[in-house]
Amino acid sequence: MLDGLYLGLSAAISPFNILMVFIGCFLGTFIGMLPGLGPMSIIAIMIPIALQLGDPASALILLSGVYYGAIFGGSTSSILINAPGVAGTVASSFDGYPMARAGMAGKALTIAAISSFAGGTIGALLLMIFAPVLSSVAKLFWSAEYFALMVLGLTAIAAFAGRGKVLKALMMTVFGVMLATVGESALHNAARFTLGIMDLQSGIYFVTLVMGLFALPEAIFLVLDRRRSDAMENNNKIENLRISRDEAREIAPVIGRQSVLGFLVGVLPGAGATMASFLGYGIERNLAPAGEREKFGKGSIRGLAAPETANNAACTGSFVPMLTLGIPGSGTTAILLGALVALSVTPGPRLMEDQPEVFWAVIISMYLGNVVLLILNLPLIPYIAKLLTVPRFYLIPFVVFFSLIGAYIGQNNPTELLIMIALGCMATVLRFGGFPLPPLIIGFILGGMLEDNLGRAMRNANGLDFIWERPMTLGILLLALVLLVYPVWRDRIKARA
């Protein structure tokens, strides 16, 4: 291990590779800030450039910097304009955007920057120490365990349901799973629920859904409620960029817990930063005292620090299955896996022995990348937060324009624009009815993985017998049941009291 660290350090601190870290983090940060443009798009575009570098370590360092830079910067658009373009930063908007509307945009961005740095740094240290061990743990998870893990992720809907709204949250979760079934299944080639529309055979694009649910309704609400728009204009003063000592003490244990949780979730192939952020948010809400729990969704610093820490730690953890098993831990690492193969690097258990300089250089560059990201973002926070001073009649068209562009370039399909507009109108009606939208996102993201892993598990066993035959699967499902029932039971006890 020490020899590998020396090789990785000597490779990562070369002037050229440090430049690659800086370029990757810089591009990733600003690409992540743009609503609708995520790390997968820019990584796919930059693969030909990375291949020209020749050195596999330099190429992977550049692409990795873009990856966690985009996750780091993706929280900015979520916090400032409620338009998350990266799936892993959706949960950051639940409390970050209310803080921005309350005139604490600078503080929200500071908390996001510190939490992201801490989560990424701790994740890099855990990756360096536990990668060989965790690679063997990941082998224990088969389709049955992944199905149970998806169910566990869906139980996070209890964290987004206010008092008396658990049924509405469940309805939104089921609706999200239904939307995820549109198009061809990974198990079958037959198209489903496409209404005869050829453009829906590939399913609904995630960016189209998230822009329709978050960005467009916000623009519509500002247009419909001029008094709210004026109030927001008056509250958009850029001040209070620092966090107090008490606030730092409050989020410190949150950062510690979610760094470990996010990393462990990221290690599991197919889980990724999105599930880690939602699970982190839900767990912290359930762990918070009664008074603090009521602040979640209204501008809680714990509710912002938890997903920001978890998603950055999960990004680091997702490299464990990719580097040690050759299994992508997320959609973005799947693209990185393709880049490794194109560079004649074979990821797997022998990577640490055959090409240790590549493995350890990437790990060292992750720590350097988090330092670079912190240096880049903290001085820029006052300037980034000034986005809120832009008059709303300028900002709303800008948000709508990038939302439309993000939905279109992902599929190069004008039908996506119509779908996004329809989803935006539907989300506006749902918000008037008091239906929470985050459970719909959770159901959509996890629905496809839930279906695929359930089908594989049933084929490998005799129907649903895999639930009883695999103790780990049964244990995860029982934990999911507890997480789902506990908030309902707690609310009923409070109501009786």
C-alpha cells in the first residue's frame, strides 16, 4: 500500500496532472451550475480529448475532476434558482433554495462548499484505506440485495412527507415508478406505455423530468404571483456569507455521519450519489430533534449539509466497484469505465497489481481535486450569489431557456420539450394541491433499477423465494419496513398526545 501511495503521489503531483485536476474541476464546476447539463454530457464530449493525452492516469484524472467538480458545482443552481441539473443535487434544493429565498444564499453556498469538501475528502481517505476490503464486500450483493436496497431507498419518502401527508407522498412515489416504466425494459425489448409514440420508446429523459418538476413550476409561480416575486426581489441582498461557530458545531456531526454513509452507498454498484443524497436527507431528518425536524424543507442547515456531504462522498465511493471490480457504480462511472477500456486499461481486482500508478494516482488526485474545488468556490461565492440580484424578468427566461436546451440536447428530440412543458403544468397543479414532488423523483430514479433487479432475482430463484432464502435481502427489507412505519407511528403518538 505504501509503495502504491508513493507511485500515485509521484504521478498525481506532476505539473501536467495538477493542471489536469484544475481544468477538470473548473469545467465540471461551471457545467454543473448550468441547469440541465450534467457530468455525463461533458465527460462524453471530453473522452476524445482525454484519449489524446496518451497517459491513462492523466486521462482518468481529467475525467474524474470533471465528475466530482460537476457534483460540487451542481448544488449552485439547486440553491439559487431551484433548477437542479444533476440528479445528486436534487435533495440540496429542498432546504438550500428556501435559505436563498430567505436572504441567506451566501450562507447556503458556504455550507454546501464546506460539506462537499469534507465529504469528498473523507471519502478519498476511506477509499485509500478500505478499497481492497470493500471490493470483496461488494461481491456479496446480488440482484436480490440490490432489489432490497432499491426498496430501502423508496422508503425515504417518509422523510419528505409532512404531517398527514404520508399518503400523498406514497402516491407520488408510485407515480414516479409508473413514469420509470415508460419505454423498453432492460429485461424485455417490447415497448410499454408509449401510446404509440415512437419517441417514448427510450423512456422519459431524467433532465426533462427534473426540469419540468422544479424549474418550470417555479417560473410559473413567479409569473402568477407578482407579490411573491416582489418579495423575493426585496430579500435578495447578498450578505451573511459566513457561518457561525454554533452552526459549524451543529453540522459537524452531520458531516461525519453522512461522509461514511455516502461512501458506503457509493461503493454499492448501481446506487450512486443520488440515492446517497436522498438517504442522507431522510436519515438526518429522522435523527433531528423535534424542533429542528420541523425546519426541514424550510431552510434547515442540517437538511442542506446532509445531502451535500453524502453525494460527494458517494462519488468517491463509486470508484471502488469501477476500479476494483470493473462494475460501474453510477451512470457517470459507466462512461469512465468505457474511457478506461479505450485507454487499454482493464479495471478489476488485478488493477492495483498490474497498473498501481493508475489506481493510486486517481485516489491522490481526488484529494487534490477537493482542495482545488474549495479554493475555486469559496472566493467565488459572493459573485455566484449575486445571481439572485438579477431582476426576475431577466432570470426567468434564462432558466427556462437552459431548461429547454438541457432537455433537448440530451435526446436531440423536440418531443422532450413537449413532455417537459406538460410535466411543468402538471407539477404546478400538484403543488397547488399540496402534493410533495421529491417522492416522485425518488420513484422515477429507483423504479427502473427496482424492476430490473427484481426480474433477475426472480429468474435466479423460484419466484419470490429469494426473500426468504437470502438473509441479507430479508434484513434490508425489514429495515425498509421499519423506516417506513416509524414516522407514521411517531406522528400518531404525537397526535394522541
